[in-house]
Amino acid sequence: MSAVRHESGPDAGAVWHYGDPMREQRRLAAGEASVDMSHRPVFSVGGADRLSWLNNIASQKLDDLAPGTWFTAYILDAQGRISHVFGGADDGSTLWATTEPGRLDALLAWLRRMQFAARVDIADRSESHAMVIAGGPRIVPREQLDKVLGEQRAGTWAVDALRIEAGQPRTFVDTDDKTIPNELANPEGELLGAGVHLKKGCYPGQETVARVYTLGRPPRRLTRLHLDGTAEALPEVGADVLLDGRVVGRVGSSARHHELGPIALALIKRNVPADVPVLVDGIDASQELIVDPEVGLHVRPRLR
């Protein structure tokens, strides 16, 4: 396989594709390919209090997390804005997790400040362990990396294309410093997307999440953009989304999908009509709602 790697950005050094990105997407979607995500930092949280402690400070319900269950959680600031993100699984004695490249030091520093008397042990494991996607996300010892990945591999292009198709935002790429979780996902049962549990105890930022869900509306909505396929380039991360020359949002990740063509994720102001075309980085685009701008308990009859 001839690997083409990212030269810059958060995935610098990771394999973008192996020469046939559309075929890689199809194989990954069918569960027939694996992805090396070892450029992402890995950390562990051990100790008897690890799950109850994390449950008290993170947005996800973790105190009853079953071994082997992959989760995503946010650390929010006092205004409910996303400050950190991590995802992982517990093996029954240790929680293994990963976060975005370049974000580990700040996350671990914050966690250690919140440790107090909790019986937990927090450690950077990036040198010894790595994240892979192989039948789902996993964290494995680096010495097992090649064995777990196998022969059929896909690059991050495939991951991004399928993720955008599924409407799954990537924190710090599809979000900015004002993003609150309500802008990223519609409520599903007890969850607000993958990262927030709506029926758990208090945690930093919980008041904003609950208030917007119960009484208000998110100021922006996650939207899938279908980009003009005749454009040679894809929009830059953070580029403005324009409507009649007025800035109405920001674009995040984008990719060429094996069936949908060029697609992207964007955060767009709630009051922008969903049926109007927009312009992003000079490229015409149509909108496809991911987050209903009117959803929440204040319109509970619509959810039944």
C-alpha cells in the first residue's frame, strides 16, 4: 500500500489514504477495513474512584459504565461551552481514553486540578498505547498495532467522509470556542448526541445545557452541506458561511464522499432558513439539517 499522509493540521503525519480513497470508504463502511489512529494521544485513569469521579466532572454518565463500552464525553466551562473532549472505554480496572491531537496536556492538567481526594491515577499513555478503528474504536498496546490493523486499511479521508455523512462532529474542527453541546445534536432518549447525558447529576456547565434543552433554543445548528461538485477545492476549516453576503456560520470538516460527493459540516445560525443555498469559501452549497433548531422540551409534543 502506498500511504499518502497529512502534511499539516491536527492529523499531521497520519495516513490520509492509501491510493484509493473511495474504495477505502466502501470497505470501512462495510466493516472490512481498519484505520490507524495512532497519531491521537492516549491516557489512562486508574483507581477505585475513576468512574464516579469522572461522572461528577464530565458531561457523560460514567458511574455505571460497562466494561468495553466506548463513550464520548465533554468537559464544559461554567457557560456550558466545550473546553475538552475525550472518548474511550473501561476494562474493569482502568479507563483508557483518547483526545484530539495537541489537546492532551491541557486536558490532563485540568483533570489533575479536579482530582482532590479522589482515588485516581491519571497517566499519559501515548508512548505505549494507540487508538485504532477496527470493528469500532479501540485502544490497544502499540506492540499489537500491526496485528490489530491487519492488511485491509483505510485512511482518515474515509473516516471523515463517513463521519460527515453520519452527522458526527469532530470537536475543535467542527466547533469553536463558543460551541455548546445543544448545537451539535438532537436529544435522543436520555442522551444529547454522543457526549451528554441529560438525566445525571450536576457537573460543570450542566445548567446551560439543561436550560437550553428545557426552555430555549440553541443559537446555532449543526448542518450538513452538500457542496457544488464542480469546485476543485474543499473549503478551509473555519471559513465563513455566507447568505446574501452576510456571515451566518462557520464551516468545519469536509471530504469527498464515495456516493454523496463533496460534503461538509457547518454551524449555522438557528434562524437561517434551511431551504436556502449558502456560499462557503466561494463554493455554492445546499443545506441538510442535522440539528432541528426548534427541538427541546419547549416543543415536547413534536417529539412524540
